[in-house]
Amino acid sequence: MTHELAFEDFSPGKIFDLGSLTLERDELLAFAREFDPQPFHLDEEAGRASILGGLAASGWQTAGLTQRLITRALLARSTCEGSPGITSLKWMRPVLAGDTLSARMTVLAARPLRSRPGYGMVTMLVETFNGAGELVMQYENPALFARRVEARP
């Protein structure tokens, strides 16, 4: 399998458009029932009465949907071999049933690994927006990418 994107393609400041998707009501409810059964995730009236202002997705669902976008647009066609974790994660606004989410990834830093010359660590900022262009979530994390075969020792 060939990968279009390797460590060398992630220079600081580079921005990747990750596409968009719409969160359907049924998908929101199914996730909430199984993973985060709080009233404002399960009931429209409870959501409207809450600070969230409507039937709102779990933040974890927003994170999962963003992962779907980054995987489709970037990770599945790259040499990514995982991540040691998330440095920071912030939910800024509620995601409501029917919202269309879009995301982008900005490379913050990229450094070859001395301990593993065939790899590099890329620090990325991933931002997710609702249909009105408002930032709803962001996270920062490092990820391990293999270098191109020519760059390996």
C-alpha cells in the first residue's frame, strides 16, 4: 500500500481542509443512548431548557465525528502510526441536531525523532466548526508519522 502523505508533508503552518458532515438527529440520539445518556442529549425539551439551547450532541460524539473527518481526509492516506495522546481538548459551543460540521488541521510543529530515524512527530491543531462558521471544538495533539522510504536510514 502506498501512502500519499508522509512526515515530510507536514511542515509547520500547513493547513489541511478535512471536509464536512451533517449530524442527523437519529445519529445524535443513538450515540447519546449508548455512551452519554444525559437528558439534554436525549430529549429536545430538556435540551432547550438547558444552557445548551437544544438537543445537543455529546462532546465525545463531536470528537468522534471530527476523528471521522480527519481520518477520511488525511490519516487513511498517510503514514500515521498513532498518537501518544491529546495535549488539550476544548468544547466551545454545543453541536445541535442537524448541524453541519467542518474541520481543518493546522500543523503546529514537526520534528524528526532521534530515537527512531524513520519517524517524525507532528503536532497538530484540529478545529471543528458548525454551519455558521463558529468554532465548536478544538484539540491539539502530537502524532507519529513514518518518513518516506528514501529518508529512512
